Amino acid sequence: MKTIAAVLIETGKSLVLAELDIPALKPGQVLVEIKFSGVCHTQVMECRGHRGEDRYLPHCLGHEGSGIVCDLGTGITKIRAGDRVILSWIKGSGADVPGTVYRWGSRNVNSGAITTFSRYSVISENRLTAVPGVLPMHNVALLGCAVPTGMGAVINTANPNPGQSLAVFGTGGIGLCAIAGAAIAGCNPIIAIDTRQNKLKLAQQMGAMHCINATGVNPVEELNRICPGGVDFAIEATGRPEVMLQALYSVRNQGGIVVVVGNAREGERLELDPKQLNLGKQLRGTWGGDNLPDRDFPRYCELLSAGKLNLGPLSSSIYRLDEINQAIDDLEAGRVTRPLIDMAVG
């Protein structure tokens, strides 16, 4: 059996569509027909070489998606053939199989435990979660990274009480989901900060009560006008060290918490005044929103089914697989928030 996949041959170069031979499944592996794949800034960084040396070239990409289970390796217990599934880089229960190797003519093409820029992919069991049949598959794809990382950073890592204030720096896919999480948690006010007006408009649709365009203004000063003394929580979702500092300066003394979600480029460093920590502020990291997929993903599905989670603002930019490089370019340039690749078209 074969699959068409977008393969990274060399960093700094466009992805190449290749017809790959699918190997026999190992114990704990699952063959999934991909329906939709999200495109994340992590893939932009990988393609551009901003994550350091890439020792696995050529390789497949993509770490969030939706699909249907086609075939099972031995030992699979949590899913069955025909199941509709979330594909996520975040590990859940089940077998943890490091990856597989496809063949492209005479060449090997590496793949991690999950890759989604392909029509069919071999996936480790613990990167899959079954979902109800009523959910639209383009929305299900966003449950693999954007939703759990953004919402989880608020609900799991920050853990605000209703009525506490929260600011989100960066309103891409992760930031918009953080705003949605803040709204569900009952935060008030919810403040969005970005440099692009089109993204701030989407932030309002997701639940932001105030929007700050940081172009030409000091966002910390603007935040203090809205919340004198600083906000209770700040979520940093840009990956830029200077914005991480702005987030730290924006939270209140004696209890303000910053959660850093964004990935900085390889080699970048964060330098801060330790006095900010002496003031009683906390700087926290998060691993994908600190989710446990078997616990948290069903909750996100329920919120989506009940209409309490609106993913419309994130799921409007649909591309074909042969438009993958355009999707990556558009995401990098800020023209879209979360590109989705529809494997059924093109």
C-alpha cells in the first residue's frame, strides 16, 4: 500500500510531495486515513531550520489531525478499525512506538510516532483518541494540538478562578484557544494582545473583552489601564522572548502567574530581572497544556458538541495537500491563524 505525503528533504526548502510505500505495522502501531491535518508554527520552525540541527532528514511532518482507523498492529486495545480519532503529539494511554520508516523508491523516509501531512499515516497507539461520530472532522483535527495546548495552558496550568483577570499575548491558533479556555473558566476581564488587527477580531469572537494592538504602543501600560496593578494571569503564545518579558511585567505582584506556551527559536534566550520574581510573581512552563488525553480530550469533545467551544474562527482556512507550502507560508506571514489540510480534495 502507498500514501502521498509532504516530506521535508532539506531545511529552508519547500516540502516535496512523495509517494511512499507503507511498511508492515509493528505491534502497537495503527494505520490511519487522515481526513484533516492542522499546520502549527512548530512545522514552520522545522521547515525553516529554527529548531536547530535536523538529524532525521528526510522525514514526514505534522502533529495534529483527524482520521479514521484502517488497520491495527498487534496488541492494540484502546481503539478499533473504523473508529474516528483525534491524532495528537501529546501522549495518552496505549503502546508508545517511537516511529516508522517509509520507502520512497530507493530512499528511506523517517517518521515519528505521529505524522499527519499525508493521506495515510502509521501512528503509535498512544497518540490516538477515539471521538464521537457527530463531531465535524475539520474541528476534530484542532483537538490534537491547538485546543488542548491553548485551553490546557489556562485550565490545567494557570487554573484561574471565575472572575480573575487573564491576558493572552499572541492570538494565533494557540492563543485563540487560550482565550476560549479563559471564557469557559469564567475569567473577567479577558484581554488579547497582538500586532495584527485581523487576529484581534478573531480574538473577540473567541471571548476577548478587550483587545490591544501592540503596534506602536506599550502593551504593559495598556494592560495596566484596564487592570490597575496588573492582571492575575498572562498566557504567552508568541514564542518571542521580549514578549515573555512583557507578560511577566503585566501580571500583578504577590501572586501574578505567567504561563509560557510559545516556542522560541533555537539559541534564543530569556533574560529577566529577578526582582520580578522577588515581587511574588510566578513564571511557569507548560508541556502542551499539561493535558492527559484520556481525561481531557473527551471534555473538549463535550464542549464542542454542546456548542460551548466555537472553533469556527480557527477552521476557515482550508488547503489541499499540494498547497501545503502555501499554507506554511501563509501561517508564517500571519495571513491565517490555523491552516487545515483537507486530504479529500486535490
